[in-house]
Amino acid sequence: MLAINIINGLVYGALLAIVASGLALIYGLRRVVNFAHGSLYMLGAYIGYTVAIHAGFWAALLVAPLAMFLIGVLLDRYGLRLLRDYDPLSVILVTFGLLLIVEDLVQTLWGKGNLSLSEPGLLSHSLDVAGMTLPAYRIAVVAVGILVAIGLTFWLQKTRMGLFVRASSTDPATTAMQGVDTDRLGAFVVGLGTALAGFAGIVTAPFLSLSPTMGSNVLIDSFMVVVIGGLGSLSGAFLAALVLGQVQMLGATYLPEISASIPFILMIAILIWRPAGIAGNRT
Amino acid sequence: MSTPFRPGRLALATMGCIALTVAIGQAVSSETALSILTQAAIFALFATGVGVLLKQNGMVSFGHAAFFGLSAYCAAICLQETQWPAELVILVSLAATTIFAFLLALVIVRVPGIAFAMLTLAFGQLFYQLALKSRSLTGGADGISVAWPDTLFGIPTSTLLDNGIIFTISGVLLVLTLALLVCLHHSRFGQTTEAIRDNPERATFIGIRPTLPRALVFTLSAAITATAGILAAFNSGFISPDSLHWSISGTVLMMVVVGGYWNVTGPALGAAIYIVAKDLIGDLSTHWLSLFGVLLIVIVVFTDNGLSGALRTLAARARPTSAPRHP
């Protein structure tokens, strides 16, 4: 029982890690708290749903993130880049406006009801691991979460582009002076962050049903991950996602009355103790 | 720059607005129109609370719905669990919410910028969860009814709940709050908080400790919002966790910015426009959420200070300038 809860916590933690890493990337480079991130996750899930019905789950797994990448690039080019000189509140409110538009779009195109998608045939069986019967799909989700974490860390730490992203996150003006095309970099990073949201959306679709409210819940949870981990810090976000996944799942089983409050109390404590988050050194 | 303070003018304008509110309450006969106007006045008060925090402190709250709901829940629970007279319950609910907000403010106003907004979001959602989960006390997701007695302040409750009367009460409270805020803006305290808002470091250098003034503005802002919460609980006789959700705080923040928070009356204007337009457009189209999203983005990007700022600019342009300025 405990082991199954821990694994469910890992599954949720992996999902949160994927969504929140997108949020952290966008915050790191553009200094934007993106309130539309949850609705972009939802849009990715719904786009994936439609593709999956016509061309199968694996096609959806490819198309949804690509479509969201494109949307993210457009969002940066015709949104965030133009808003660089606005105060943070204005930009937050623009993303809030975007949230309203995307939610309405999803309700209009796909309706208000719940939709569900079945697991791909390859992963629909169960696995026996150490005496427990676990759905293969959930194990795959955890594996995907780990791969995303490793991949992003490798990209940021070891590649030339990752170096530019880190430099631009610290000081965009100086980075631009060194000859880095920060506009293209920004578009790519916001695209990647949005693609990660969409990817998490389609990965979630087979085990959480799709509804127009799915974005709002994930938004708050991934805010908590990003804030607890330290705004803009990827490694902090991965750690926080892992912790939050466990807190949510174990709490729901053993402390159902207060489980939903624990993450908020944790977030409040950390923000008061260290406003920049566990791994953050920026104020 | 700000205009000089003219108390006589303010008193005159306040009395004029109160007279107008009473006249509207008497003249409008449509029950639907009055109930929408009441809704608009209550949310205008709510938005004014959120707006003063932004204007005087430069702080964004994504959690004010907590105060809106807290005072209403407090009233509902007191009326249900105790034998206190309802007049006392109203005072206790407002006082409890205000004191709580003050204690909370002493801790959280030290946190700067975006982290503060996230902190208010977390507190707001914490209260939402508490209201949702404490079923024995709050009725959980179903909410609870607020059982007002038959008479309140010596007047039969049914009379007070007449659409024209409740609108007049809400409207007059709104006008008085706005007048109070205009006085605050011109007071020494108002100037102090604005100095802290613009540059906390320099304000500290000239001997102002930032925490207490900031906390007091936060408390005032929460008290105004709590008053709106009590009015809403009186008007609808019902409170549910939905009123505490962060999306309510977000929507009200949207009203504040659409109206323009640099003017004292801006947030109220934004709220009134939102509520009335939602009703008018809601009949025509189901896409009013998108429309507001687009409107919000357009206003944030293209105006300096929301609709009230845009109106002021237009008025200034329309007025013939007495002395054309040359550089």
C-alpha cells in the first residue's frame, strides 16, 4: 500500500517536474511568471487528444509538443519580447488574459465535458515488480520525467546553447553584447517551455481525464514547485516536484483532511524564510 | 503630479455621489437591473480594497478573495453557532478579519516583489482548501447559508434586502470608502507609504521604517475587502468556497487594472464595467471570457493607467488649453 502510494507520488512528481521545468525556463530567461502555463498544458492535452483519435497516441506524443513549441515561439515573438520593458505586474496580467482566452478556446472547440483517452496498446498491460502489480504506463511516465530532467540538465550544463541560456538568464544585456542572438534564444526557450507544458499534457491524458479545469490545478501546483525550488532554478524545481508529488499522494491517503493544505503551508514557510526559494540566490 | 487637496470639494462630491446613489436606488424599478447594480457596487468595494494595496504599496495580491470569504464565513459561523446579536456578529467578523490581516501583514509585507504575489496566492489557496475541507464547520464544497435574523439595526431584514435598499447601502458604503481613500492619499500617512513604495531604501535613509506603514495599508485593504464580503453574504445569504478561489482574486485584479489603479476611483470603475458588461455580453455571447482576456491585454499594453487613465487623458485633450506650453 505504502509502496504504491510512493510510486503514485513519483508519477505525479514526474508530471509536475515536466510542467514546472517549462515554467522555470520561461521565468529564468524572460522573468515572466506565466499564468497561462496551466492553460497551455491543457491546450497541449486537448490537441494531443484530437491527434490521438485520428492518428494514434504515438503521433499525438510527437505532434502536441511540436504544435505547442510553435505556439510558444509565437507567444515570445509577438508577446513576451514586446513586453520586456513593461513592469512585471503588467506582464503577469497579460498572461492572465491569455489564460482566459485559451480556456474559452478549449471550451469552445472541445466542450465543457470530461474526455478520456486510453493508454497506448504497448503500455496498457501491468508489470509485476517486487510482488506489486503496477500499470506499465505509470512506470513509463516516471521514466519520461527522469529523462526530461536529465536531458534538460545536460542541455543547460554541457551544450553551447545551454551556456547561452544560462548567461542570458543572468544578464541578457551583456550576453547580447557578446554576440548572442538573445531574441532567437528567447523564442526558443519560451517555445521549449511551452512544448514541455504540452508534452506533460498529452502524457497525462491517458490517466487523468481531460477537462477545462485541468489547467488551473496544475498551474497552482507548478507555481508551488517553482517557488519552493527557487524561481528560475531547474534543479530546485526537480527536487521540489519530487517532494510535492510525495506530499500530495501520501497526504491524500494518510491525512486526507489537511493534505491539500500542506503544500501551501510549505510554500508559505519557504517564501518567508527564503523569498528566493531553496535553490534561488536572486531576489 | 497630484492635484491639491480641496476638502470642501471632496465633501460636495461625496454628498453628490450619495444623493445620486439614493436616487438610482429609488428610480430604477427593474429588479434585475438593481441586483446587477448591487453586485457591481459590492465588487467595486472589493476591487477598491485590492486597488489601494497596489496604489499605496505597489503590491499585487492574488489572495484577497480570502478576506472576502473569511468575513462572510465568520459571520455565517457566528450566526449559526452562537446566540450573539447579528449587529455584534457583523462587527466581530469585520474586526476578526482585520486583526488577522494585520498580523499576517506584519510577516508577509517584508517579502519583496513577485514572491509577495506568490505568497498571497498561497495564503488564498490555503484558506480555500480549509473552507473546502472543514466540512463540519463550513459545509465543505456545498457552502453554508448565512442565517440573518428578522431584524437588523432595528429594521426588518426583508426591508433591507429590498433590491433598491441593498443597492443604496452598498453604494453609499462604496462612496464613503472612496472619500476616505482620497483623504488618505493626501494625508501624511499616504505620502509616507508612497515614499516607501517608490524607493524603500531611500525612505529608510530618511528615517521611515517600511514594515508598519506597509502592514497598515495591507490591513486597510483587507478591511475594505472584508466589508464587501459581509455585504455579499448579506445580499446572497450564502457563502461557498468558490468565493475564496484564487481565480476570484485574479478576476478582481483584472477589474482593478482595467479600471486603472492610479486613480482612487479606477478599480471601482473597472469592477462596475466588468459586472455590467458581463451581464450584457453574457446574453449575446458565451465568449465573454475571451473578450475580457483580449480587453485586458489591450488595456495593459496600450494605456498607462487603465480606462480611468484613458478617460482622463481624453478629458485633458478635449479641454481647451489656456496656456500652450512650449519647450
